Amino acid sequence: MRHRWWVAAIAGLLLATPCASGQDGVKFFPLDQVRAGLKGVGRTVFEGDRIDEFQVEILGVLKNAVAPKQDLILARLSGGPLEKTGVIAGMSGSPVYIEGKLVGAVARAFPFAKEAITGITPIEQMVQVVPEAVRASAQSASQQQQGCLAASSSQTSKTDVCATPSAGQQTRPRPLASSKGFRIVLGPRGSWDTARLIPQEDEHPPWERLLPATSTAGDGSAGSLQLPGLALQLPLRFGGFSSELIQSYAPVFRAMGFEPMAGGILSGSGPEESSKTSSEAGAAIEPGSMVSLFLVRGDLNLNADCTVTYRQGDHIYACGHQLLVAGPLAIPFAHSNVLLTVPSLASSFKIDAPGPSVGSIHQDRFSAIYGVVGDKAAMIPVHFELDSTLNTKARYNFELIQDPFLSPFLLNISLVSALGSTERMVGPATLQVKGQIHLSTGDSVDLEDVVSGDINAANAASFAVSTPLSHVLSSGFADLFVKGIDVSVVSLNELRSATLDQVWSTKLEVRPGDHIEVTAVLRMPSGESVTQKIPVDIPESVTDKHLTLVVGSGQTINALENRLTPLSAPPRDLRQLVRALNRMRRNNRLYALLMAPQRSFILRGDEYPSPPPSLVQTLMADPTAASSLTFSGTSVVGDFETKPSPYTIRGDKTILLKVVNAGG
């Protein structure tokens, strides 16, 4: 009888432990009681999904070490493989306990250190990364979760008892910034229907605009840290990306706080086949578990790894530092299985295989990331079809996170990698791009361009897709998200570029209301000539004696409008932005800009060409009206274009037109 009683007691304790261990009823060790000499234990995964303990010796507390009001606990680690490896990339978030109380998370390390010295982010700082209402909700969930202990002993379903109201809820990230690097230029007479999106001349690739002036990336490699050499960045793993491509983009990843691992070749092709269901994998996540955050998944994969520090019900806190300090966002995460821990003199790392998605990260703040098990992050499905020069048709399907900063960059490198797997990267190449970006409102942004060159044609083609996506996601319009992206590319092993050689008009003397035809001669690399016609209408309202007609490629006409400080205004709604994006000037068309030497201004989106001085003085006397005025010394009275061509165009020419009977 005694033997049976002990067996029953042990069985009950084992049933209760998974529900209670490291999650419920855990107290925090106060930061003001942390002092040198205290001993504790940490929890992390060195191999498989088994959580092992390691020893921790507190060396002291560094006040305001990494930012104002952001303290750091300095400690020495030992046990397991740490003597050989030092602090391991991927250990970020590993919980540390003193006297059974949670003190914080392993988050930072010294590269090339001979001992496993780490910086621990206090748990008191980590739990502040979410609003008070969310913390209250998590606390309520934790109290509900404590019922698991009793439920286990009565063999009640853990899933039924422990589920939180947020489980299964689909979430979308909020836009994090307004659009930059372009302006909406209204059409003639201030028309929104013919407005165009004009990139700024000094516009940088989308990902360069992600990087803050003072980076605070990763585990503290950035300039805000007061401790030199402190760097334990998030390990970043690739599948379907060439090592050459990863190396070329490695500086950008490192500036954002990620560390590409082992040339990117060890990530595998995607989530591993797991015997656990998604709900079982979610239930298995506890303090010390390793999780992978999916940035890209499918035929191409890119994920970042760290460790869970604290769990309250379905609410988890992890990493002990930021990803990008992006604030609210949505990134799916999975329970991950460690295949191997690799010692390295520079930075030891883990090779792991993630399972199926089990939840979503909702907050990315300085001290931690926060997520919810059971939630789903809305991702962007991408369908890419390539007509290869190998006379084959390749199809790629993958998903991206929805984020104004990262999504355009991730789409860019994904498309470049897919193109590079079959197409030439050096030598004459032409890529014809078509597609659509489908929005939640039912609107679509059209993708169309032709890029041609001897090098980096794949990069230029990917820009034609990622740049409009950047403008959409950073527009700031509420409740907007991308439902999907369809892209098709036809690849050719030849140059299809044309230079504008000659331009003439059917007549050089025109009258208001006239219709003329402009002929443009394009010269191909082979010496062959191609002729295109551009119909041009002279406005009835023109009063000037002379007009200027500039014919050129999309790039040269955009540069001209930027130099002339064009009339511009922010879009009033999403559909205006979509129309402007769909009228972006492409490389495969000729454009004609008809300009008059009129001083004009725009007020609340309406153009006023050649206004009388009395009207200008009246408006300037009103502070409210004056702040809304945009002036220009030139009026665009006509904006015309040719039909798409199968080649990319360069150059520009100018025609001067004399207006007779103007204003008559």
C-alpha cells in the first residue's frame, strides 16, 4: 500500500510539473537585492528539445549600462558545454534563477572572451515591454493556468482548462512609419486621376531606410551601448539562399542585429516534420525552450532564433533584447529542436530545426520580445513564376512577414535568390517583369517593367517589385495589409536596351486645342532603329507664347520633375496612392512632359496656374492658407506616354513649341 501511495504521488507530481514548471507561481528576484557572489542556475537547450541547467555566478550590477534606466546584471556561466563554447548565439533569453526566483535572461556577451561572461537583462525590465492592459491580461491568464495543477490530478484536459481567449486569434501589424523617399505629383490642372508617384533622386534601397542613425541592433552591438565589444546577435538561418548572396547582404543583416550563421547553408528547407501537433508543440514551450521566428518560409526560408525566458498562460517573453525595436508587429514563431551546438572562437552557435508555427510575436521592444502562443500572424503569400533561359518554367511559393521595414528587403533578396538559382548574374541579361500586389481593400498595385544590363539585372528587377511594396506598407493607412503578391519574370540572355536618338514633332507652331504627334527614334545596341509615336494634346487653356516638350525615359523625366520642385501633395486616401503607384514611370516606356513657364501653386490638392498677384497676397496674409500652399515656377500642362515596349529605354530630348493665338 505504501509503495502504491508513493507511485501515485510521484505520478501526480510528474503530471503537474509541465503545467507549473517555470510558468506559474514563479516569483521575481528583486533587482535591488542582486549583488556580487550570489549563485544561481540558468535553463537552456544545448541539444534536442531537452532543457538543461547551467550554473550562474553573479559578478555585479551595471546601472544604466545599455540605455537610460536599462540596467544589466554581469555574470559568469559554467556547466554543460559552456567551458568550450562560451556564451552561445541563440542562448539569448535563457532564464536565470536565484533561490528559485526568476532574475532575468541571458542576453549579451563579450566576443573572443576566454570565459563565459554574460550580461543578464532583469526580468523587471522585460515584462514592461507590453502595455499595462496586456500585462493584466497575461496575469489573469497565469492565474487561470494555475488551475492546471488541480486539473492534471483529476485527469481533466489541459487544453480545455488552460486555453486563453486570445488563442487562435489572427492579428495584423500596424504600419510603423509614413512613406518616405517619394512624392505624389499631381497631374495637369491638379488632377488626382493622373497623379504619379515620383521617387526622390537620392532615394536609397528600401532596407537602407530601415537602419536608424544610431543603431541599437541585436544583443547590443550598436552604438548606444556603454560597454565596448558587447555583442551577442540573433542567429539568422537561411534556406534556399546562396552563400554568395548572404555574404553580400551580411553587413545589412548585422547592422539590423542579426548574425548570418555558417554561410547560411545549415538552415534546411523549412520546418521539420514533427510528431507533435501545433497545439502540442505550443504546450511544450516553456522557459528555456528555443524558439524560431519565421521571417520567410516556404520554398525559401529565413528564421531567427532565441530562447523563452518567462511564460504566463499563453503569453511569453523571450530574447532579453530587441529585434529592431519595431514596437507592435506580427511574426510567427515555432518550437525549435537543436541538432548541434558548434563551438567557435568568435561566437559559438546552435544548428536547429524549427517545427510548425505555434504563435505570434506581438511586441519588439528594447528589453525583450513578447508573443502569444496560439495566435496567428498574417503573412504575405508570394507566388513567383520564372520563364527561364533554360527553357523551363520555375515556380516558387513562399510567405513574408508583414512589416513596413523588413518586408520589402526580404522580398528583394528572395527574388534575387530565386533568379540567381537558374539565371546568369554576370553577362548580357534582360528581365521582363509583370505582376500585382493585392491589398485587403480589393485594390491592386500593378507591377510592370523591363530591366536590361551586363550585371545586377536581378537586383533591378527585384526593385521593381519591392519598391511599390515599400510604399504601400509604409503609407500609414489604417487597417491596410497585403493579401498576396503575384510576380512573373521572363528571362533572356541578351541586352534589350534602347537609347533615345532623335525626336521631332509634326509641327513646331501650335494653337490651343491642337493635336500633334511626336516621333521618337530609339537606337538598339545592334544599331537597329525602332520608331515610337507619342500623341500630344495642347490644352485649350494655354496662354503662354512658348511651351517646352521634354521626351525621355521614366528615369530622366523623374529626375527633371525633382529638379523643378514639382507640385506635390500627400494622397488623401489609399485609392489615390494606388492610382499614383500604378502610374509610376517605367523603364520600358517613353514619356513626354509638356511644360509652361507659369508660376502656379497648389492649395489643398487643387492647382491654380498663373494666379493674379492679388490672390497670392490675400492667401499669404492668412496663416492657415499660407501653410497649405506649395509653389512652383513651372506648370506641367501635359503628361503623355507610349505603350509598353520589350526593352528598357535611356536618354531624353527637348522640343520647343511656339504657341500662336494663345489666349485668343
